[in-house]
Amino acid sequence: MSTRSLVQGQRIIVIGGGSGIGLAAARRAAELGAEVTIAGRSAERLEQAAESLKGIVRKAVLDLRSEDDVRTFFAEAGEFDHLVITAGEMKHGLGKVAEIETSNAREQFESRFWGPYLAVRYGAALIREGGSITLTTGFFGDKAVPGAAVPSAVHGALENLGRVLAVELAPVRVNVVSPGYTDTPMHDWMSKEQKQAWFEQTAPTLPVRSIASADDIAGAVLFLMENANTTGITLTVDGGARLV
Ligand SMILES: NC(=O)c1ccc[n+]([C@@H]2O[C@H](COP(=O)([O-])OP(=O)(O)OC[C@H]3O[C@@H](n4cnc5c(N)ncnc54)[C@H](OP(=O)(O)O)[C@@H]3O)[C@@H](O)[C@H]2O)c1
């Protein structure tokens, strides 16, 4: 039986691949012999990320919130096999509805819903037979946490979008990965000590008693890319965070 990876030699675009879960997914794919393109807003971040990856790695500076950026990127991208979108930030995204600035709530939808929407809008037609799209949400989509209504709504919208796209874009497969607490640069707005203390406080409350690494979630992303019979699902990798 062959142990050749299904992504070997395939072209994979990871928007959000400059750090965290996206970078970990790009690393796994590159190690399996894929040609990877990582995209994000910061050229410097992409440069550093690319240096840490093996094999054929391309970089693309783009802001997923900009329709022009997304259109231009895909107009030049050529055909590819898998699109992974992990881009997003939580900055100012939390707060009770009566308290959060409306502009901050709208911004969450701009980057985390409309961004992936635009990527699919312009990128899907370039995906080769057997290819896939993986979107990213989070466990707030499954749990009623006061102060997290906006991300919860974003996740619900994106997960429903993914289900419909799985039919609309078939045979391209479309799935969603939903992480829980994961140790990535997303939390770097806290000091190192604050982040460590928060993780130490949070981990024991979770059924798995640990915070995920970016690579834990990347494993799920690779599964969604490689499994030819999986489409229209949300794969939750949250250490049980939605249950407690
Ligand atoms: N980490 C967690 O605990 C956690 C939990 C639940 C869900 N998630 C979700 O998982 C996804 C990945 O997050 P992560 O933890 O890997 O965070 P991360 O390390 O901050 O990665 C997010 C990446 O997205 C890029 N990005 C942000 N806004 C962008 C935009 N408008 N256009 C293009 N690129 C953009 C960032 O690079 P630039 O700033 O250079 O653009 C960054 O490289 C996010 O959607 C997040 O909401 C994370």
C-alpha cells in the first residue's frame, strides 16, 4: 500500500498562513510535498513564516477585506487544489451587544465573514478536480457566552455558508474547522505572562485539560483537505470547550 500523501505535488493556498493555525497547516502541507502559497497583510510576517517552511513556498500580500486585493490575487493565482482560510482577528470583537461599538461588530463580519466569502467568490473556479475549501470558525459558534454574540453570529453565518457551498460548488468539497482555545499569536495582545496565566487558568476547566497547539488544529485542516469523502461538515477541535 502506498503511503504517498494526497497533497504531495498539489498547490495549496492558505490565507492567514503567516502565523498560527494557517502557518501550522502550511507547514504540514509543505512537509508532505505540497506547493504552498501563504497570504496575509504583513509582508514581514509572511517573509519570516516562509523562511520557516520547506520546499516551494510563495507569499502574497493581501487584505481579505478588500475585494480589489482578493480579485487581483486570484486573477494571478492560476489553478490550484486547496484553499484554506484561517485569516481573522478578534481585536475589539468581544463585548455585550449593548456595549460593543457597532463599528467593531461590523468589522468582525468584514474580516471573518465577508473576507472568506470574497475568497470563495473569486477563488473557487480555479480549484482543480478533487480540491477543497476549508473555512475557519471557532467554538463560540456552539456556545452561548455573554459578550461573544458577535463572533458567535459570524461563526454561525460562516458554517451555514460552508454547508450551502458544499452543494453549490460540488464536486469541490467545502468544510469548516472550528477550534477552541489555541496557543497562537492571536492572543499576543496580552503580555507573555498574562497569556501564560490565562492558559493555566483555562486549561483545567476544559475536558481535555489542555490548550490546543496550532498544530493540533492543523491536523484537522489536513484531514479535511485529504479526505475525499468529507464535505459540508464543521469539524470541531475545541478540547470540549463548547461542552462546559
Ligand atoms: N487561537 C484561538 O484561540 C482561536 C480560537 C477560535 C477560533 N480561532 C480562529 O482561527 C483562525 C486563525 O487564528 P489563529 O489563532 O491562527 O490566529 P493568528 O495567528 O493571529 O492568525 C491569523 C492570521 O490571519 C491574518 N489576517 C488577519 N486579518 C487578515 C486580513 N484581513 N487579510 C488577510 N490576512 C489576515 C494575520 O496576518 P496579518 O495580520 O499579517 O494579516 C494572521 O497571520 C481565526 O479565524 C480565529 O478566529 C482561533
